[in-house]
Amino acid sequence: DRVWEEIIKRLKSYKEKAEFARIHIAPNSSADVPDDENLGIGLVILSPKYSHNSKAKDSSALERVEEILNSRGASPRYCKNSLVFLASDRTKLENLTNWVSQYLAWEWIIADKEDLNLNPSQNNQATSKRKEADETVDMLLREAYQWLLVPTQPDSQGAIEWEESRLQGKDSPILQASRKLIHEEYLITTYSASRLTLEILNDYVWKNSNH
């Protein structure tokens, strides 16, 4: 639990929102993710307890996102198209948790240096090791949170399907997710006049009309 808490604390340190209207980090339950059409697009970053691996049909992350997408607490969720999800990679999470454990161990040693009776050399070594672990954890955290899970519904009467995209880059997972969604056109922030005509006006507004 202490390791999970440290990872979640670092996720919450990301201040940017990119193109998202809201960020929900490690919600304890589906009730913690609002269901309101006026709130805009939300990115839900799952707790490290829920990880994913490529093409998995039974990952804990998929089970969690389906629960959040389908309900808000005891009520059904209506604005399902306003949420996308970010999950950690199951394999990379193991390495991340190992380094978080090392970081916490060195932090504990430094906090208790007087009780441990560390000499200056030992204290300097512990400080250096903590810094190394701290930097490594930050790097591995960005690499571990690489799975973008997007709910789609090709058939308006059919079941919801999940599209998974792997993030790559050195920026925060939030910035990576935003760029990926826009590039893949899962998230459209601007709508061109020609696209509006082709996809909406011609088919729905102007269909069977002479003006």
C-alpha cells in the first residue's frame, strides 16, 4: 500500500491538463468520477493496482474501466463518450514498484539517520542513493503509464468496444495521452468547415432538402 501511495502521489504532481477539461487520478470508486455533460472530456488515470498488457481481455485495468464507464456509484452512467482512460503496463509496473521500494527505503534511512547512527560518509551515500532512486522512479513512471484505453461504439446499437493505444515519449503521460488522442482523432478539438459539411450537414441537416 505504501508503494501504491507513492506512485499515486507522483501522478497527482502532474499539473498539466493538456486538452482535457478534467483529470481524475486513481479514483477509489466509480462514484468519484462525475457524470455531467457540461464538464467536458475527462481523463481517468487508474491506480497502479489496475494494470494492463497488450491485447489482454482479462486485465484488471479493463475490468476497472468497464466498471467506471458503465456506472457512477449505484447509478448508470450516461455521458460515456466523455471519458478516456490511462493504465499502467503490467510488465513495466513490476520494475517501477521495485524502484519505488528502494526510494522509500533510502528515504526512511535518511529520516532515521540519527537513530541509525550514520556517519557523514554513510549519510552522503544514502542521500546519493535516494536521489538516484527518485530520478529513476520519475522516468519509469512515465514509461509504465503507457496504455490509453478508449471506449468506442462502431454500431450505435452494438456493444462498446475498447481501442488500446500505446503511448511513447518523455513527457508526462497526460501530455502524451492528449497528443495521441488528437492524432488518432479520438478527440477532436477543432472542426473544419469541410468536415462539418461532409459528416453532418450533408447527411443529416441538408439531406432531402433543396437548400
